[in-house]
Amino acid sequence: MKVVFFSSKSYDEQFFNAANQGRHELDFHETKLSPKSAALAEGAEAICIFVNDNCGRETLQRLANFGVRYIALRCAGFNNVDLAAAQELGIKVVRVPAYSPHAVAEHTIALLLTLNRRIHRSYNRVREGNFALDGLVGFDLNGLTVGIIGTGKIGQIVAQLFQAFGCKILCYDVSQNEELLSRGAEYVDLDTLFSESDIISLHCPLLEATHHLIDENAISKMKRGVTIVNTSRGGLIDTTAVIRALKSGQIGNLAIDVYEEEDSLFFEDQSAKVLQDDTFARLLTFPNVIVTGHQAFFTDTALTQIASVTLGNLSELEESDTCSREVKPA
């Protein structure tokens, strides 16, 4: 099967070629998928896309016209794909529901610890010969209450890691995780989680119901000085509302690996350019904010698994036109 990759990087080629072993014809392009760039897929049965590729109705119509039958997401999220339009056009969509939940969970804790103990600031000071401790005060995690929103595999692991620090765990999800319940976690409603948590960590998908889950109303219910961590999807957070709360002190710390307008920023070298996103630029000015560029998934274990599962999905589709990891509209 010929597969055209969009938003491809050197590491995608490395890990996919290693896992492919000649099974499929892989054609890599750095270009993001859009209605215009869809022409690159002409003659291919399948395309492989990432989190910030545009797979809306117009793009899908063009892909169908070029003969594309399958879309393979090399990620878990699928909010960038119009699933209803894909189904209408007879295009099947598959994804990687889990690759290395430990990678994302561990990055979540790494962000929190770095921000809390001001390690990023201390590192720069020491390199300049400044060993002063002013402005580097952190807080003990032991004894704090952590709210976990979304308790799938990643959320479960994050909760367990926080429990190892001696934290009390409050959870919110549409269904309860029995493993976490057996470990002493408590499920509560969102208002209770907001009002009682010292730290809130987001691990839910971006859906219509979760868009701007953290907005001005939600923030008003939180403890003053709350710490928020987001390694899930940028659209879960209303960035403008969060900036206001950072300025007022209602939010004490913010650690994010995702951003709601990241598609024009992340995965590219922007160091020689002037940032055009004023909201994002404002975020970077806060000393109590740390941002990484959607790298929580980025371990060799995860990249190996992503390549293996994605190619396995395509092989299933080639052999039987079905796949156990197909995504369909609700």
C-alpha cells in the first residue's frame, strides 16, 4: 500500500522505516495536510497524519477525489478529523489509542517538578555564576490534593505517581477507573475537584463538551494559587482567561505542553522569527509559567510503538478493509 505522510519529521522517517521492513511504500512530506496540500496524496491509498493536520470536510473531499481510502493518525487524538464527513465519503480513519502512556505521565510530573522547584530558572542562574536562592521557593507535594481530570491510562499513571509523593487524589471522568478506586482515589464532581485541589492535571480528550473546560467560571471556583498542568489538548484551556488569572494570582503556576493555537507554532523552528501570537507571547513572560512544545509523547519507546501500531493498522486495512482501531463518528 502506498502511504503519504504529512507533517513528517526526520524522526518519523527513522522510526517508520525501521518498523516498515518493506511492507508498505512510504512517502514522507514535511508539509501539513490542508485542502491545498491534499494533492500530494494523489495515487495513494492511504495518508498518515499528526495532531495539527487539517482534515476537515474540504480536505477530505479532495482526498476522496484523489482516491484515498484510509487515514492513519499516528497519535491518539482525532479532534482534527471530521469523522462524519469521512464516513460519508467512504474513508476509514484509524488511530493509535495508546503508545506509551508512561511517557506522557512522566512528562507531566517533570513539568510540575520543574515549575514548582524553579529548576529552569535555577539552571540558567547557576550557568551565569548566580547562586542566589531568591525567587526559587517551591512547595512540598506531600499532603497536597491533586485533581485528575480524565482517568484513562495516562491519567491513571499520573495519579499513581502523585500518590507516590503522598498526595490525596480526586478524580473526575465519565466512567470510574477501578484500579484507582482500589488505590484510594476518590471520584467527585467537577465543582468539588476545582474547589479542593491544590494541583489540577488535565488528561481528557478535546471534545465539544470539554472545549475550554478551564474557563473563567471554572477558575473562579478554584483555590487561590492553584497549579494547573495540561499535557492533553490545548483547547481544554481558555488561554485568555488563564492569563487574567495568572495576573491576579488566582492561578499560582501553569505548566503546559499543549496550546490551543499551537498548529502555527509547534514542531517548527521559530527562533529566527517574531512571534505573531500575542497571547502565546504574553504567556512566556510569566515567571510562574513553563511551556514545552508538545513533546510529552516524545520518547524512543513511544515513537517505536506509534510506528508499529500505525503500520499494523494499515496492514489490517489492506488485508481485510477493517481495523480494530478504527474511529467512527459518535
